[in-house]
Amino acid sequence: MESCCVVVTIYDMESPDITCPSSDTVTTDDGLPGAEYNYTVLVEDNSNEVIPPVCSLLSGSLFPIGENLVMCNATDSSNNNAYCNFTITVEDEEDPLITCPSDIYLLSDVGVKTLNVTWDPVNATDNSGMVTFTNEYNSGDAFPVGTTEVIFYVDDPSGNTNNCSFDVLIRAKKTYSITMTFYEINGNNYTFTDALNNQTSDTYMNLENSVCESVSHLNPDMCTVTDFTSGSVVADFTLDFEPDNSLDSVEAIENAVETNFTLVDINVEYLNEPSITCPQTSSTSMGEDCVADLNVTVISTDHIGNVLEADCSPTDFNTPGNHSVMCNVTDMENNFASCTFFYYITDELEPNVTCPDNFEICADPGIDSVNATWYSANATDNCCDSSSINITANYTSGDLFSLGVYTVGYAATDCNDNTGYCQFTVEIIDCEPPELECPPTVSVQGDEDCNANATWEAPSVTDNSGGMFEPVCNYANGSTFIEYSTIVTCSATDDYGNTGNCSLNVTIYDDTPPVMSCPSDIETCADTNSIMASVYWEPVNATDNCCEYVNITSNYTSGDSFEIGENVVTYYGTDCSENNASCYFNINVLDCQAPNLTCPDDITFYADETCYAYANWSVTAEDNYDGDVDVFCDHIHDDYVFGNYTVVCNATDMAGNTGNCSFEFFVIDDMAPVVTCPDNITVGTEMGINSAIVTWDSAVATDNCCGDDIDISSNVTNGTSFNIGVTVVEYTAVDCNGNEDQCIFYIEVEDNEAPVLICPENQNLTFDWDCL
């Protein structure tokens, strides 16, 4: 027994299996520009070793705001790699923080409308570290007197927003005048003599200081005593106050003065009332809707020069006349002023008068006038109803009008004496044509050219207008006429273009028959496979001395079908005077078609064992006119030896037309030769080789028609070498006509030698998933 061995080396070529978590979306941690995110990546390998993954962002690290692509890989000890990735999206939903300054309070002098206002910067922070400000006002801008809200908006890159605001309050200083009578200051009698004689004396200064200190705690320089008499003081001052100043009213000022003075009387006058100026008496006219709107300019300003909008009443008016209008204005301190004026409203729009459209009307039949009627004009007015509008006209509907053009005018006066006008025209026209009466029909005899002269009496003409008009005819009286019948038309036109007409008929009579010409006799063949022929000829014409049209009839029509034989075609003509004529011609239809023979398709007959075959067939003939006819062929039914033959047949009809047809028939040999093979052969291989040389007797063959003319062939060569196994030997015999036959026998070569064993070389194998 022989033996051999094989060394097998196993390599790991399989990559690890790595699994990343699914993509995720999280929000930022409070106050941070990202989020700490923890995740787990799983790695498995066919070697069962522990393989740590390596990722681009570590689990538990701070993931910044936005999309973060995490890419991980794992490598086993055989350097096989695997990869995976996932996305962590960090969204910022935290609003920015913003801090505004406190409200700002400022005081402006009298007459100053605006102040430039500054403030500390607005602060804002965001977890992303980036913010964008949006604001309408900036520090240092000019602000008007009153309250203005300043708003700051802040946005971070993720679209989170926040805002803060503060107010800028600017108040204008106010001026007052105080007139008072007193006899004590701070409970002490006041001696007026020194103050009257010397305004620089302590007595006078004490008086001035007492008055001003009582009303102006913050700024005494803004108060001055402008007039002083015994027992009476007049002082003007400007009130300087904080937003919650308690002296911001006349009553508060009076109470403040009474704390230092014992008063007989006091009058505090506010000097900063708004001003308002109304126009002098104004006027306007009402519109189409009988309404007038207030359209005047009222000038009003407050004590610092701001233009105020006045509120006037009434603002619209729907009746004419003089109206009192009051206008009021209130400033931002609720100080009030008003004025009045007179507004005169007038209606100056004339009524809208609508007349009928211009129109024409025909005079009544037989006369030159008509009673014309129309719808009355309509009038509407912006202020007055229809019952208070007076409408007049120069004509009345239904008046009698003669031929001509008339202008009808309407006038409408409204309740405010405004007058409107309209007009239209009425045209009376003659629509009736003149009446004409023509003489009766005129009949005259024509000459050899069918011409004739005709005369008639002139038509009579009458018209409703009473005018005389001459008739005009399209043929002159006594004209020569060449037509069999002619309509003579006469017309007359009046002064309005109306045309009347009448007509008479001029006829020419004759007794000459028309002249006709028929075509020559026609000879033609019947249509194929038919006893009929469709025959065509030129149209038959007829002429006449008088008549333009001759009525032509016939017993046949061009294109009719005619049977084989002779046929007579007759034409008849009748003119407009009933004169008759005729002509004729012959049509001879011939049988020109030979009989139609039907031969069979080519026929094949098969030879028997003697190499002969019996041949027979069928041939028919058919004629379009004679029906069935006899058929004659150049071959008869008989025994024919192997070969090719042509048969020609013909048939003749009674008109002498001969038809023919031909076909071929074949006697063929389809019998195969008989071939005989030798018996099967079995041999052993030669020593040391796997084949053996074999010889045998050749096959033999016989045939019914070809004798020795037989070709014998084989798929192998006699006496050649054959390999171990069974070989099929096939002989084919083909006779002189291509018929063939086969026979086979078997050659078996047997192997009697023992085999020699040879082992393979060493091999390297690769494990599969299960390490096998």
C-alpha cells in the first residue's frame, strides 16, 4: 500500500463586525456651547478576541452645537478592518440673557422739543458665545418730549431670541403767573413802604424770596417778581419738577403760596396753554351726493412748538346754509384750547337732465307728416327730489311734424334754482318709395339670329310727397333684344332716396328646331370576366338660334353597361320654344377574352421498386361568354419512368379566342438503399497503452434505381487505433438520387492492467465563518 501527507495553514481573512449606535439629536447642557454625550460601539470578531473601537469623538466628551459625524473603526490581530459612523446633532434651545438700563427721566426747557439721551451699554450673553443686537434707538439719539419705549432685541446663531426695554421720559418745564394780595408773610405783618421805595432793600428781597421759595423749591432763579404795588404782587416763574412733582397743578401752587403768606386773594395763571387759530368764515359747495366735507386748515401748537391736530365738529354737512364749527385741541399735558368759525355750504350743481336719443320717424303712408311721440326727459338732482324739479320743453310729445328736422329742448330747475338742459332732434323723413306701373309682357318674333326690336308705353309714377319724377329703365324703348326672355326693369327715386320700380318681360318666339351632333359608332371589348362593357363617349351638344339652353334626353347615358352585341343609342333635343330634334349612333360590344384554363400546381409522383410511376391530373377551362369549353393537352395519363415532364393544355371559345396553361410533373426516387454492417467486435488493449488497432470487413449496399452507383462512407477508418471503451461505428449509404440509409456496429476495447497511485502536493486552506 502507498501513502502521502499534506500540511494545511489557516489564515484569518474575515473583518470584525462593528455596530455603531443610531444617529441622535440632543439639546445643549445649561450654559454650555454643546452637550456631553455618551454612547457604546459594539465589536465582535470570529477570533473571539476583545477589540476596542477607535472613534473620532470620544464617548462622554463635549459635542459642539450642530451636526457631529462620529467615525469609528476596529482592527483585529490579523489586520482586518471594519468601519461604521453615526451623527449626533446638538441643538441650542437656550435663549440669550440681556440686561437693559433703568428708565431715564429728563427735563427740557420751554420751547425745546427734543433732547439727546445717552445710557450705559446694554449687556447680553449666550451659551454659544455669539449674539446679535437689533434696536431702533441708539445712545445719543434725539428723543421727543413725552415717553418713548426703547427695546433691544438679541439673537443667537440658533435663532433663540430675547429682549429688554426701558422708558425715556422727557417733561417740559411749565410757566405760571401769580397775582395775589396779602398782608402777612410767615405770620408777620408786612410793611410795604420800604419795598416800594427801594427794590434792593432787604424788605423787597424778603418779599421776592418768600414768593419764589414757596413755588420753586429746586431752582429759585427761575422765579421773578415782575410787578409790585401796595398789598399786591405779580410774579412769573417756570416750574422745574421731577416726574412725581406735587406742584404740577394750579391748585397745588395756590396751596404752596398760602403756607408763607396770609392772603386776601390769589390768582394763578398757567402760561403754557396750547394755541389754536380757526379760519375766518369759509365756504364750500356740496358734491354729487349732496354732502360737503369740512375742508379747512386749523393751526394749533403746544407751548414747546409741537404741532397739534385739532378735533372739529361737525365734519360733514348735508344741508345748504351757514353752519357753526367748533375745533378743540388737547396737548400732552391735557391742557385744552378751542375756537369757532362759520362754514357756509352752497348747492351749485345743476340737475342732470337726460333727453331721449335723436331719432328719425317716417311720415304716415300717403302724406308728408306724422304725429311724433317720445318719452319725456328725466331729471335727477344731488339735493332735490324729483317732485321739486320743474321740467319744461319747447315741443310736446304727439305734436304734428311735417317733413324736416326739429330740435326739441328740455330745461329742469331744482329747488335751489340751479337749471340744467338737454336737447335732441326729431327728423321726419319720407320712407315711402314712388309707385310705378309698367305695361304687360311684350312678345315679338325673332329673326334668323333670334334678334328682335321691342317698344312699350312708359310706366306711370306717383309719390306721397306730391313731386313729379321721371322713370328710368335699364333698356331704352325700341332696343334690340337678343335673348329669348329679357326682364326690363324701370325705377324712379324721390328726394329722400326712396326708389320704386316695376318690370315687364320682353320675349322672343321662334319655330326653328335645334341642331344636334352624335358621336361616331363605337366598337369595344367586353370587360374582363364579363359579358358587359362600360362604354363612355363625349357629351352630345345641341345649338339653337334662339334658346341658350336645349333640353337633351337619351335612352342611354355615357358610362352605362352594354351586353356583347350591337346596341343603338338615341339622343333627343327640345328647345325653349318646344322645337324637337334627334340623332343616334351604334355601340358594338365584342367578346375579346380567351377562355381561362386552370392547370394544377406542379405534381410529384414517386417511383416504385421498378423505378416507374403512374401520372394523372385534372385541367378545367371556363369562358366569360360560352361557359365551359373543351381542353386539349400534349400528354396523357400513363406510366412514366423516373424523370421531369412539362404538360401544355389549351382551349378555344366560339369567338376564336384561345387560352392555355402549363404545368410540370416529376417522377422521383425516394426509396433508400439497403446497407448491411459486420457483427460487433471486442479486443484487449496493447501492453502499457490505453488503445488497440482493430480491422473488419466493410459494409455492403443495394438500390432499386441506381444499381452500383451508391456512395458508402463511415465515421471511422478501418484498421485505426481505438481507446479503451466502446466505439460506435456507423456506415451511411447514399444512392444516385440522394436517398440514404445507415447501419451500425460496436467495437469494445478492454483494459486489463493495474493502476499506478500518485499523491498530490501540500495545500493551503482558508477557514470559513465557523473556522472550519
